[in-house]
Amino acid sequence: MKRKKTTTIFIHLFLIVSVFLVSFPIIYAFMVSTLNINQVYSSPPKLQLGDNLINNYREAWERSNMGKLLFNSSFISIVTAVGKIILSVSAAFAFVYFGDFPGKNLLFIMILITHMLPLPIRIVPTYQLMDNLGWLDTYYALTIPFFASATGVLLFKQFYMTVPESLLEASLIDGITPLRFLLSILIPLSKSNIVALFTIEFIWVWNQYLWPLVTTNSARVRVVQIGLKMLIPSDAQPEWNVIMAALIIGVIPPLLVYLTLQKSLVEGFAMQQDK
Amino acid sequence: MNSKFAKKYRYLAYLLIAPSIIIVTTFLIYPSLQSLYLSFFRSTPFGNRQIYVGLENFQRLLTSSAYWNSLVRSLVFTAITVFISIASALILAVVTNKNIRGAKIYKSLLIWPFAFSFAFAGIIWGVLMHPNVGIMAYYIKLLTTLNFDWISNGTAAFILIIIASSWRMLGYNFIFFIAALQNVSPELLEAADIDGASPFTKFWRITFPLISPITFFLLIMNTLQVFFLTFGVVDVLTQGGPARATDIVTYKLFRDAFLSMRTGYASAQSIILFIFVAIITIIQFKYAGEKVFYQ
């Protein structure tokens, strides 16, 4: 019994150290965001909390036009996540509930293939396409090209295949139409999968960097990631306190989405695992 | 699934799949084929005309020491980052999965780097390790006399992007391992306990084989993510430097495509990246088939 107690203490110790190592960079970022510029550049650097928090956050907000950045990032993240969910729910439904129709496998493979075509593989032509469509520097370029999701189709297809067949049989006897079945029976059942996909996609789009970097230019559609990069001057001493303040503001939305949806996220994954 | 909707609804199936197919064809498949096409051309200095050059772009790439530097550095960087982030996430997931107090709190606190972008992770670690203002760089110097100056030292910069990316990937991997471990039956482990198995035997004989499909899945996903997404870290911190030490393939591609406007040369690089993805995909299907993918 004594041995067990020592092991438990050791485990807690190990975890406390690990949590500290993982969280320290974030705590540190927050601490820097409270300092004044002299404290940032004081030598040697000290681990301290300053009293310049409000000034830094106000400065960060104004200098980066943060309100607009947050709006743009939220808008494209929500639109893209919802678009992906709608498109993959419908496609997965078609793949599972309509038997073998001609071209089914080919269409499925075409959707799966997106896994093999990350942005850098097609960035030049996709950029040119945006230019030809007049989509550069618009919300269109940041959302519509990302509406298809192999992950989403797989996730929902996998889930539908585990829904008891008796459910469809009973509904068919009642003479249900496909869309009715999808909307009033399947979708309510797949709530936790939908939430999981939303969380992942929201954070994914929020954190996109390369694509907004090349397709956007004006403040009108600029996103948080790019706005933050623009706070770092290439030729002067960066005001790290202000930059960290902007960074903390910019990570709050994905963090909130993640925290509120954490439970269903883990459940959604666990369910996926079950099958 | 045997029962299904009647044949008269077949049109609906196509209608429901159509939006995904239109997006995939227009924005993914068609541009990828165009990358291949463009890779056989060279644009004139003002970019107004394309000249067919056959395989010249590939030939120039594969004989360019700068490109080999990019390629080798990207592969080494990816391998180390993937190993560190998967191994540490696995260890932490196994330990937090034990029946201990506060396991939930530990779990939440280990996942949150997942919400940070690669660019944000880069900025935070860049400041933490900054030779002038970084607290960690200062203590490293104090304790080991090592001067971790990522601004002028290539090796330091290379290590920095590994640390920032591993930190970012840790949370992602941790989520998947936690979910996978929930499905390892406690009865099995208790039975092993009764037989007097040591924790290590239990892990290697019971837990690890059960979660190896997810480990393999993460290996594949991490390799692709790290290989392609570390662009953000490099762009905010080092822009490929110092002395091209962090000039990873995606960054070089970006520079050639959008700063030097050499679209043909950049497209040839896209095709080489596609070959890399194709190899990873073949490995995936060869060793796991669809099983891991759908798991």
C-alpha cells in the first residue's frame, strides 16, 4: 500500500511539472502583456507582472484595428465551419442511405482525394483562379474554397453506418421522405459529431495563415493572424508588450469555442473511436 | 445497410453530393492539375508570357543546393517534431488516464496550446527565447553558459521552430490519445494487475497494441500538418533565416511564387510536395488500409 502512495505522489509531481511546462509560455505571454516597454527591455529579464495592462490592451486594440480583425476572423470561421458541416452531412447522408447508385465510388474517392491536396500543392493556380473570379481581398476567397471536407464526410458516414437500421425501416413504413428523415431524425442524433466538427473547423480556420496572407491585402477583410504579424516591425524594436496583448485578445475566441465545446469534442472523438 | 430509400429518390443522392463535388473539382482538383501544367513553363521577367520549358524547372530544382537544403531541413524538422509531440502526448495521456484526483484539470491544462495557431506559438516562443528579452534564453545562458541566439544562429533558430511546433502539436495529439485510451477496457488492465504485471508490461502488452491504430493515424496526420503548417512559425519569426537554416519547403515555395513571381518554378515545387504527400498516403494505405483512417 505504501508503494502505491509514493507512486501517486510521483504521478502528481510529474503532471504538475508537465502542466507547468506546457502552460508556462501562455502565462509568460500574459505577463509580458502587462509590462511597460522599459520593463520588457530591462536586463536581465525578470518574471514579473507590470501595471501597464490596460494601456497595452488599449494600444493593441487601436493599433491593429482589433474589432475589425475579430469580426473578420469570426465571420469566416463560422461561415466556413457551418458550410463544411452542411456539405458533409448531406454528402455522407447520400453515400449511406441511397444504396449503390452509378458513380458512387468515384464521387467518394473524389471527396477523399482532398486529403492529398493541401494548399501548397495548388497555391499558385488557386491564387490565379481567385484573381480571375475577382475574389482576391474578399470574404469569398477565405470561405468558399474550403467548404468541402473529407474529414467531415468520413466522420458523418461512419456515424450514420452505426445508426440502427430499424430506425430507417420504421420510418420507411411511415412513408417518410429522405429529407424529412435527415432533418428530423439523423441530424438531432448527430449533434455531438456536429459540435466536434464545428470546434475543429472553427479553430482550424481561425488559425489559417498562408491563405489569408496571399489573398488578402486590405484592412476590410484582414484576419487576426495577419493583423498580429503586422504589429511586428521588421526594422525597429518590437513592442512585445503590445504584441502579446494583441495575441492574448486574438486567442480568446478559439479558446472559448474550445472550452465550451470541449466535452462534446472528446465525446465526438470517443464515439468515432468506438466503431 | 440494406434498407434504403427508393430508387425514385436517386436524383436526390446526386443533388446532395453535388455541392461537395463542385467545390472539390473547382478549388482542389482543377488547380492541382494546373500546378502540374504550369510546372512545365517559365514566366518571362515581367510575368506577361509563359514559355514552355519541359522538365527544366524540375532539373533546376533537383540540382539546386538551396532546394536540397530546404528539403532535407524540412524532413529532419518534421521527423523530430512529430516524434517529440507524439511521444510526449502519449506519455501524458497514459499518466492522466490513471484514476487520480484532478485528472480532469490536468487534462484541460494540457490541451489548450491546441487553440493557438502556429504563428502565435511562434511569437510566444520567439519572445520566450529571445536573446535580449526572453526569460528562458536568459536562464539557459545562466545555467549552461549556452547563448541561445536564434536571431543570428541558424541551429538555434532551427531548434526554436521545432520547440514551437511541438508545443502546438502536443495538445492536438493529447486529445486523440485521451479519446483512444477511454476505449481500453479497465477490466483487461485489472486482470493484468491480478496476474502481477508491472506498469510497463501492461502498457506495452495491452494498452499500446490497442491504441496503435490511433498512433499510426496521428503519425500520418502530424507529418502532413507539421510539414505544411509550420509556415506560420517561420514567417513570423525567421523568414527562412538565418543563413537559410529555417528555409523550409513551404516557405521557399511561398517566396518563389509570391515574392519572386516565378510561377513555373514554384509550381514544380508544388509537384514535388505532392509526391511527398502521395508517398505518405501510400504508406498509410499499405500499412493500415482504410482501417486506421476510419477509426
